[in-house]
Amino acid sequence: MTEPTAPAPSQTSDKPAGDQAPEEWKPEPRQWTWKDVFTAPMLAFKPKCMLVTAVTAVVLSYWYHFEPSASDFGSKAPPFVGPLIEFLWNTLALVVFSLAATLVAVFMKADLLDDEFLSFGEALAQYKKRLAPAILVPLFLMGLLGGFHLLIAGGALLSGIPYAGPTLYALFYPLAFLLGLFVVLLTIAIGLSVFVFPSIIAIRKHGWFDNVVDTFEAVGTKPHVLVGSGLLVGLLMLVSLAIGFGAMRHLTTTAVVMPGQGLQATEMRSNQIVGDALRPVPGESLANQGAAMAQAWLPAVPRRERNLSSYSSDYSSYTDRVVSEPNGYYQVTGAITGGWKILISALIIGYCLNLFIGGGMLTYLVVREDDYWDDEDLEDLDKLAKELEEEAKQEAAKSGEASSATAAAVAKPSEPPPAAPTSTPT
């Protein structure tokens, strides 16, 4: 009788089957096109970012409100004092904008990486590593522009020397023209860089000077894309302003044509409060332009009653329909309504700034497709993909071992039952 053969050993090795090189798990960069800029309105609708940019808009508005003029230094102040103050004020304002825009760009980058639930603490942890570039990049750009302005000013100062200065100026005017042309082009380049450098700082985790180089490369590679995207984003911002402030104007217009004086007095007091609060805001003119665009969208009402201006408008043309001055209880309702209008106006302006930053990020991804995300982000996604694959392999290995054990148990012959004891005859 032949002995039963033992089951064949399992052919599985210690290394799970299907193990592949890490390069195969590296995610492929997405191909971005200019059509992605149309997704900026959705990307910009982030409440936390809207709050950050709204506060930034208020800070910048009061910053420019307290900007001194040359006349504050007396009549004997040199003529260059005014332009110098304006340049320094703009430089510090750009630094404040860069700090806020970089934080917003960190949130937007996480959103584009499908990490929509990035907490404020996690965003701040990433933001701390970008504080130095967020300050030094705008300072370097403005310092570069200021240095060439000083060069032109020094040449103009030397040209003031009697006889010799004008002679040299006349002889070397072509060189002076080329220098002036370079300064104009540099100003345009820095203006375009404001559109993209916060996103570059948030995406590229290099040193601050490398961020400056990346900025100039982005501007110089495809400037027509930046200009086109900037115009498109600007149009989207105007439409957003028109829609947001147009809704307020619609309510104001409705209150004017309604009978009674309660709503009219409340609207009048709220407009006075908002006018006082937004008076230092230079961007109030943008809001008025957007509201003027929305004027055509309002329902048809008599022309006399559609003639509304900004929040600080004088309602003297409505003396036949509106009380001369709200008082009593309408002061309270007007104050509450004015507080809501201030908050909503700040959020509308913050949304438009988010739209500007988000449009710049999408534009940068179009211009610099080869960069995509920073290598560290790719490594994070690569690590996640490999971890998921390893878990799948381990589960497959466990299920394979279980099936092998089951097959071995089936193939093993059953032992014969023990023989019954027999009794011996006595």
C-alpha cells in the first residue's frame, strides 16, 4: 500500500507578489489649461479665507487713510518727499497683502490637493515655514524697482549741473530712454508678479530668492497668459462686486418705493453708518463701480428713485418720500442693519480678493506645468499611495495563506477509525 504523498509546499515567497518600484506609484501631474481659471469663483468661496482677506482689506484701507502727504512736512520739503512716501507706503502695503495672500494660498493649495478639511492650525504650521519668503519676496521686488528709480533720479540730479548736465543728457538721451523703458517694463513685470507670487510661495518650498527667480520665470515665460488670465479674473471680480452690492442696492431701492417711513429711515441710518465705516476704504470706488453695473439689473422704477449713489449718499433728493433724519427707534434698527451691511460688504471684498489669489494660483499652474506641486507634496502623495498598496498586498497575502491552509486540509487523507477491541476466548 503506497503512502499518501504530502501536499506540495506553497509557492508564495516572503516578498508579496506584484511588488513594484516606487516610481510607478508617483501620481501623474494634472494638465492645467486656461479654462481652469473659470473654476476660480468656486475655489475662492472659502469662509476662512474670506475672513482673512476681509480683515486684510480693512487694514489696508486704514493704512492708506493715514498716509501722510508732502504738505505735512512743510512747504520747504523737497519735491521728492511725496513720491518717496508713496513708494514706501505701497511697499509695506504689498508686504501686508503678501502675508495674507500666502496664508490663503496655503488653504487653496490644500483644496486642490483634495485636502478640503485642512484645519486652521495645520495651515498655520505650513504657513510658518513661508513667513520669511512672504516678507522678503515683495521687499526684494519693490527694492529692485526702487533701486532703478534711484538710478534714474541720480542721473537726473547730475543733469542739473549747469551746461555740462544738459549737454550729457542730450548726448546720452538714447541710453536714458532705454533705462526708462526698462524701468517701465520692470514695473509691469512686478505688477504681474503680484498676481502669482503668493501662490508660488505657497507651492514651491524653496528659499525666498528661489521664489523670486520662480516669479520672474513665471512672468517671463508666458506673459500673455498672465495678462489674459488677469483680465478674466478682473472681469469675474467686477461681476462679483456687481452681484453682491447690487443685492444691497436692490433692497435700498425697494425700501425707497415702499409706502411709509420705517424702512426708508432704517435704510438711511444704515447707509450713514456704512458710509462712515467705509470712508477710508479706497476700494469703495470699486464697490460703487460694481454697484453701478448692477444698476441696470434692478427692476424698473422711476428714474428719480433709481438715482442712488454710494452708501454715504445724501438722500436730500428723496425728501418727499424719506424723513429728513431718522430718530428714535429707527436709529436702533438702522444701526443693526448697518452692522450687517458692514460685515457683508467686508466679506464681498474678501471674496473678490480670494478670487484674485485663486485666479493667480490657477494661472501659475497653467504657466508652470512642469513644477506642478512641490516635490515634498508629491512625496506625501507617493507615500500615501504606497501605504494603501502595502495594505492591499497584506490583505491579499493573508487571504492567500488562508486558502492554502484550507486546500491542504482537504488534500490530507483521513486516518482510518481505530479498530474495535476483540475479546479473546478463554
